[in-house]
Amino acid sequence: MKKIIIYFILTFSCVASMHGQDSLYDRYGLYFGYVVNLHSTNFTALPEIPNCCPNFSSGIGSGISIGALYEKPIGKNYFGGIRFGYMGHSAKLKAIESTNIIVNGVSQNGEFAHTIDATLSKISIEPRFGIWLFDKFNATIGFSIGYLLSKRYSQEEVTSIGSFLDSNGIDSKSALRNASSGELKDASTMLYNLVLSVGYELPLNARGTTSLVPEISYSLALNNVVNGLSWKANALTIGVALKFSTKPSPLKPIVYDTVWVRDTTIKYIAGLTNPRIFLNGKTFNSIQKDGDVINKITTVTENYVKEEADPHSIQANVMASGLDEEGNESPVVSMKIEEFMEDQSHTLLPFIFFENSQSNIPKRYEVLTQDQTTNYALKSFSRQNDLDVNHRLLNIIGRRMKENKNSKLTLIGCNSDYGAEKGNLSLSSNRAQSIRDYLISVWGIRENRFTIEKRNLPEIPSNVKSEDGQAENRRVELKSEDPSLIDLFTVSDTTRHATPPQIRLKNTFNSASPLKSWTISISQNGSVIKSYSGDGTPPQSIDWDLMNDQKNMPKFNSPMEINLSIKNELGDESNSTTVLPTEILTLRQKMQEKSANLKINKYNLVLFNIGKSDITEAHQKTIAMIKSNLKTNAQVQIEGYADRSGNSNSNVKLAKERANSTAKALGRSDARVIGIGDKRLLYPNDTPEGRFLCRTVQIVVQTPE
């Protein structure tokens, strides 16, 4: 550190001595300032000092700065200087922690106030370099090297209500804890700061030998107050300096002005991806105007060239890659699709969800006329996913109640108990009645087979503080002593398995003008089998989950053509096509070739509690059915999923735990267990039923035939 100080002093002395013959003069003086300390922190506790604060992020305080200065001219517009002085860096670090506090057995909202009072001060040496910006206005930059004189602290934690427990878990009868004071352990000996300052000269006499200089400076800390802690003592100082010169300043000041004239020529270049601007030439012209002030004016003329993309330039590009079950990406050489006979068990959510403050059945649920119920059959649900099936829940219940004339149904209306729905039991009842009225009027079910109940939140509510949770609580729950009403049902059908199971469409584009619209179409044999479109710019990638989109899966042994079309606001259009070879292996081919085949059974376990992986009573019937049909030579794959709520890493972990719990319940330690979480959402999460169905475990059983 001594070497650094000596280096700055010698450097300043050498530079200043080279300009001793200049027409400006040395100055001495004193300075004083009021310091606003702006401490930047990021720590939870001082070294070896107990503290329960989650994080100290900032602190503020005040102090004074006082000292002596010396300045020496360096040419007409520059000067060097050095300052010796004292500065107070004290501050209070405070963090408020909101929490629930138990007072007399009642949970209340409360706060913990964590405070650290730091008493810091330093003496410093500060080499500076300055420039005269205008006649009396200057700016300086300096480097402060300070020795820390005072480094004491005191801390405490105070609760807003109630009192703390002592180490034995007994009420201490005190709202104060972790009180401590003393010297800061591991405090830095030296503080280093970068200092930026501006000042304005106010002459106090006619000869100009004495000046009062109001100053504003900012001190940026370069090291920490305490070693090993993120704690920097920055400061804003508002002060004044009194400066004396050895000789009067020139009676006729010289003002240097520079006038900049800039001219830009724009050139349009087709296909340019990165616009640029560059200097093409520069000229100088100087004049001098004499008066009470000598004005030396230099005019600088600069000629620039700006290259921009042709506004009609537009280019699109689309590529395809594959995603496995766990979301890992890899190049796709070809798409392979194999047909199997599959028994898919559809799980029914015993919930109908409603819009905010509404009791009418939402449009996304299938509603029929009375005539349409005559030929309504559950066998028509082939190649439907669970979300599609649950949107037909009312008619599934209607068909089953029609067939089982002794079954009864309890409808429990609920609300979010938030905002306009707060305590609105009438709304809860109306929601349940709308379900009952539909089943009576359309399916002809007798009124005495229904029981209406109402409550605010459901018995097991979702998060009442989030919008998703509130939407999930706006529902009618369906319960029956006859389990067949809401039981899962199995549909046998030919299913196609794709390898890879997902395709990621990766889109890039280049357009000098804003895009107006985009379309992605996937075709086979000239017919579009899947498409996406939108306004503005296309997303960087779109994932096509083929395994949950059986209706649109390729059906022919011919390549798929993936086309991206973009159009800008000028009407220009660009297309890009990538070809994906596709191979289909049908059941008929396998029978003709007498090749090995698999029988596939697919099941889902839903209604996992939020954040939980336990196998509940609601899962036991499905588990028992799977075990009864499970052969020893069957291959079992168990995939755990989660919805969009929560942290993605935590969701993957939770999904893996759900899959492991299922494998244990099935007694299949050899099952392939995958935790997918929310890396691949089975269904869109913009509806409550979509999120519920993503909190699932999917069990795929493949049995050789």
C-alpha cells in the first residue's frame, strides 16, 4: 500500500513540474462536506455474530468530510491535485422480515426488524486529475486510499408484536434478541474508492486569488468493509472548498469552444444482418474572437455513412430436432412411427371449474341438446386425451346415471373466497344448481337423485393467494357412493408410438421491417396434418408432442414437409421448408411379417395433492386394477409430471418422487422411472383442469404377445 501512495505522489509531482512555466498558478485550500453514505450490502450476518436476518441489502447514514487540498495546473485545461482528510462512513443497515407470529395461540401478521449500526471513519489520501469543462466549471476523477480509524458496530433484532423464545423454547418475555456490539471482526484495514467530483468556482475577490467552490462528489467503493462479506461503503458528498492561489489568475480568460457538425448519408444494402455506421471523413476549422474573454472556436465537421438493411429484405428458416421423454434434445434423422393395440384408461377429475363470479357452465365443456343424448356412447372417445375427455365429463356422468338408475350424486359448490367471491355462498350454490339443472333438463335425471351442498373454499383448496389457485377453487365437486359414476373407463384402440415422441420446431428469421404474421404448417402427401400461426414474430421454438396428438400423427410412409412462412408489414413474404423422412410400421405389416408385437396398457394417476407424492386412497383402485392385470414379463415405464406452478427443478424432483411412489405401490422395482416435471407439460396449463391433469403419473405397461 505504501508503494501505491508513493507512486501517485511521484507521478503527480513529475507531471506538475513539467508545466511550472504555465500561466495558471498553484492553489491551496480546505474543504468541508456533508456525507450521505450509501452502503451496498448482500449478507445475512457479521462474522461469528449470530443473526437471523434473511439478507441485509443496503444501508444509509451520514457523516462529514474535512481536510486540506493542493492543486497544480497541467496545461490550459487540466490540473492535478491531492487531498488529505477525514471522512465518516457510518450507516444503519436494516432489514424487515415479514412473518406469522403466534400470540396467545393466535397467528398474526408481524415483522422482525434486523438492524446493524456501524460506526466507521477513515483518514485518506486522494490523488486527483481535473479538467475545466467551462469557464468556472470543472470535473475531477480521483483514487482514495483510506485507513479505517473507527470500525465499531452494534446490532439487534426486534419483533413488532409478541416476544421471542429462548434457546430452550421458553418465552423470553422480550421483544429483543441477538443484541451485540463491539469491533467489526475481519474488518479491512484500508478502504479504496474511485471518486468522481464536479465543482463551480465562485471568486471572492477582484484579483481572483480566493474562490469558494461548491462541490458534489460520489465515492465508489472498490473493496469490502469486512473481508469475506459483500459490504461496500459508497458515499455522496455535498460540500464546499475554500481555495487560495499564489498569484492572480489571468485578467483575460480564454474560453475554448468546439462546435461539432455531423452529416450522415444512409445506404440500403440487401441481406445486411447487422446495421452499422462509420466515420467517412473529418475536417477542422479554427477561429479566434477577442474581447473581455478570448474565444477560441474550433469547428469539427464529420461525415458519416450509415448502412441499413433493405426494408424489403426478409428471410425465414425452420429446422427440426427431437425430444425424448425427459426433454433431452437431439438431431432427427427420420421419424419412426409404429402401431400398437392399446388399452387406455381415462381418469375423470370429479370437478367442474367456473369463471370468476360466474355460475353458468363454461363454453369449453361439452353441452348437448336432449336429442343428441340418444346415441351418445363412451366408445366414441377413441384417440381422445384426458383433457378432451374431462371436457365431456357432464355427459359421461349423464350417460352413467341414465344407465344406473339407482345412483345418486352430491354436488358441492365452492368459490375462491377472494375478491368479489369472498364469502359468496349463494354463488357456490348457483354453480352446483347449474350442473344439476343441465343433467335434469338434457339427460332426464330425476331431481331427487341430487344433493346440493355449498361452501366457500373446497375441503382441500389450492393456493388462495395465486391466480391459478383461485381459479382452481372456483369449482363444483362431484361425489357419489356409487364409484362407477366417476370411475375411470378404458377404451381399446390402435395407437401410434413415435420415435422421437416429440419434435421441436426451431425458427429463425431476418427481416428489416417488423413482421406482421407467421404460419408453420406440417404436411404429408400434400395435406396439412398440423399447423401453428400467430401475429408478430414467431416463437424461437415450438414443441409438437406427437404422443398426445394421435389425431394429427403422420399416417403414411412418405416424408413430412415442415414449412415456416413469415410476412412483414410491407407485404414481403419468405418461406422455409425442411423435410423429415417418415417410416410407418402398421399392425397389419407386423401380422403379415409375423414380427413380435406388444400389447400396451396406459393408465394415469391424478389428484395428487399439491407438492405431495404420496399414494392416496383415490389412487388405490387404479393401482389394484393395474396389479391384477400385470404380467411378470411386462415392461413398465412410469413417468412423473407436474404443472407450471413452483420452481422447475423442484417440479422435476417432485415428479420423480411421485413416479417412485407408484413403482413401490405396484411392487415393480424393475420399472423404468422418469421424472419429467414441467419440462414437458402434458396439457396446456391455462385452465384449472389442465393443471390438475398435469399433476399426474403416467404408467405405460408393454406386454409381449
